[in-house]
Amino acid sequence: MPTHHYAPSTEQYEGATVIEPIRGYYTYPIATLDFSSLYPSIMIAHNLCYTTLVRPNMKDKLGLAPDEITVTPSQNIFVKSSVRQGLLPEILQQLLAARKRAKTALKDEKDPVMQAVLNGRQLALKISANSVYGFTGAQVGKLPCLEISGSVTAYGRSMIEQTRAEVERHYSIANGYENDAQVIYGDTDSVMVNFKVKTLESAMELGREAAELISQKFVKPIKLEFEKVYYPYLLINKKRYAGLYFTNPSKYDKMDCKGIETVRRDNCTLVVDVINTCLQKLLIHRDPEGAIAYAKQVISDLLQNNIDISQLVITKELTKADYAAKQAHVELSKKMTKRDPGNAPKLGDRIPYVIIAAAKNTPAFQKAEDPIYVLENNIPIDATYYLENQLSKPLIRIFQPVLGDNAESILLRGEHTRTKTVVTSRVGALSAFTKKKDTCLGCRSVLTDNCNGAALCMHCKPKESSLYQQELSHHRLLEDRFAALFTECQRCMGSLHEEILCTSRDCPIFYIRKKVQMELQTSDKRINRFGENLIEEC
């Protein structure tokens, strides 16, 4: 075993290969070939271990014949299992055999609790097997050995390239197939193949055939398996793709997404909802035009201030009181502490905030504000910030394979971006010196001094009864919505007979309920402007 003095080293080894993706929106089925337990299998197949490593200065002293050693692609030497069985390969064989038994038992198990136990067991065994390779490459760990880890990744790179070459050579028109197959992407232990066939059944059949054919080219127990087909498939970039995941041709298993902004909490809910909906339209409904139209409509609604504030809330954890660069959530916590020291955020809390409109070139950390404070004070949102800093990049990223280089101009330019709501805040610099006049509830015109305080202007007075009924109907809709949200919160608490104490700032319903509550108060004031006589008559 190597003697390690725990001193960090600058020596590095090359990691796994990634085949350059051929980006695009593929409407053909894309078969995926995966190596089963790739790195553990390589270590077993080539007998890679501390106990089988031959140092360069020891090769001649040991008198080993050429057929007794393996020279890896990284030019390291190991003895074959016929000379000495390695300790790590033996451990890995036991771990993989145990995992195989757990997976077999999982298929036959009917009890949901035991299924969860067996699934957890096979995942734990998988992690344990992969960590055997991992600790050989960890220079800060107990047993680093770059000869082993470097050899494993070198074998992995050569096998991915060999798989691509074999697939494209064998599945070609020259060999009697309808089309020339193309490997459009490969990453670490998997290869995505476009056989250019139109049906799922054909792609699955060719995938199984290719996996069996190419497995014969490698040393056992290295095995290439056909696992799934993506249909359709959106290939965005390295480690970024999405597709409908099929293991049988009758129905898709799920929509599989990798590296796409759908779960990060430092993005607002709007980003997650829009990206998910666009992916559903692209992949499930196969409607690129519908996805583009939906994205344009959301951008238009955002710029016209028609997006609910609950979708614009961003949350970040307050891990320390001060940073080298000013952070939006930290500056907001300082403002909240000045306003109400008793309810100030503490270290470890997640702080929700929205970005409000401010003077041009104001930094974002100065525009962060508490969503409840924004609702209570009717402060306008900075829609341009949300478009440019939250929504635009994820949208362009998923539409670029569909629209090409025109994605940005189509999505972020045009008529849908030219209509902006002009919003004014009642907390502006001149608000203290201005007196707000009432407007007519019918035609929205400013009431004259003679009519100020009334509900309607002289032109709308004849329609007073119908306009009052409209206001009353709107008020009832708000009451129904508030009651539904209130009941939803009670269900979340587990009781329908208690007052709501929840103040979860990560929950969108919290902000929606607060907004509807404030709209009810405004509606009450509008109704009361009609006067007691009309209210009594109705």
C-alpha cells in the first residue's frame, strides 16, 4: 500500500470525456447506450489496484512477461489477474454482485415499504462501488493513487470514442441500413445515437442490437446496455438536455431534464413555471410554435405588470451578515432590521425579496425589497430586471436549438416587448407634496372639485346601478378566492377549524392570499363610495 504524507500535490489526471454535442431539437427517436457500472467494471476488467501496480523502476526487476502485464492508455502498468488478483477488483465484484441481487429482489417485491428499502440498498451499493474509484483520485484523501484513477478515466475516454466509431461504422448505408447513424452526444458512460429511424420500436430494436454488438469488443465484465430512448430530444449543450424518456414504446415514463433551471431556489417561480411549460409544449405536445407564442405572451404580461408578485419572489439564505460585495438579501435584512428590530431576519433564515423599480443605473442590491412591504405600499416592480436577469437567458438557452441564432431577436425583440405599463409609486420623492384626486369608477376620468368624493362623474351617473352591481360582483369573486386560499392554508396546517398562523415566505399562496386580502380592502372602499342610500336600495 502507498505511503501518503497528506501533502497536497499539484499533479493532476485527465477526467472523463464529453463528445461535443450536435445541438438541436430532434424529432427522431434518440437511443441511449449506457455502460453498466463503467468505472468499477474497468477496474475489475483490467485488474487495477494498489496491489497490482508496477512502478516503472520495478518492471525489469520483477521479470514480467509481456502477456502478464497490462499497459493502460495513460501508460501505467498493472499485472494481470493471472499473476495476482487485485484487492480493489475483488471488493468491487462483491459490491456489484450484492447490488445485482438487490435489484433482482426489487423487481419481484410487491410491498411498497420493502421496495423503498431495496431501492435504497441498491443505490447505497452503487455509491460504494463508485467511491472505490473516487478515493483513488482524491489527493487530500487517505489513499490517493493517480495511476489508478488516471488509468480508469483513460480507459473510459477510449471506450466512449470506440463506441462512437463502431456505431457510425456499422450502422451505415454501406452495410445495408436505411440511413447512416450519428452519435450526437456522449458523456462519461453514455452515448446518444440518432439512428435516423421514425418509430420508437425501430430505435429500440437497433439500440439493443448495437449494445450487444459493441459489448463483445470489450473485456468482461464491461458491458454496454440499451436503457432508453428520448423522443423528442432537445440537446442544448454539454450536460444540458431534455427529452421524453421511453423504456417501452407504448407510453413515455417521464420528461427527463438535465442542467435546466427548474429547481434552483435563487430563481423566481416565474422562471421555473415558464421553462417547464415551454418544455411541455416542445416535448409532450410537440408544438414549437405554441411554445414560442407562450413565451412571448409571458414576456408581454411581465412588461405590462400583469404577473402576480408571488411568481417574482426570490429567496436566498442569510449565511453571514456581511460579504465582500454587497448582496441584495443582506442589504434587505439591514433595512428590515431598522424598520422592525423585533422581527428582523436571523442568520440561517431564507430571505424573500423582489426587485422594485428605481432610478436608472441603481444597483440591484439597492432595489431589493420585502414582498409584503411592496404589496402594502403599492411599490412598482422592475419588470426589465426580471426579463434581462432572470428570464431571458434560460429562455434563449432552450429555444436556441429550435430557432438557431435568431432565438434572441424573436423572443426579446418585437411588438410584444414594446408595450410597457407606466407605473408610478406613492412612495416617490414628491408624494408628500401632491394631493391625489378621486377618479370616476366608470370611465376612470379625474373627478372635478364639485364631484370629488362621489363614485361617478356626471356622464356615468345614469349607469350607477349597473356599475355598482359590477363592483359588488367583483367583490364576491375576491371573497370566494380568499376563502379558497384560506381553506388551502388550513389544510396545509392540518386543521380546518383554526386560525392561520403560517408565515412561510417560501410559499406562493402566502403572497397570493395577502394580495387578495388587500384587493378586498380596496374593493370595500370602492363600494362605500357609492353611498349608503344606494347600498341600502340594492
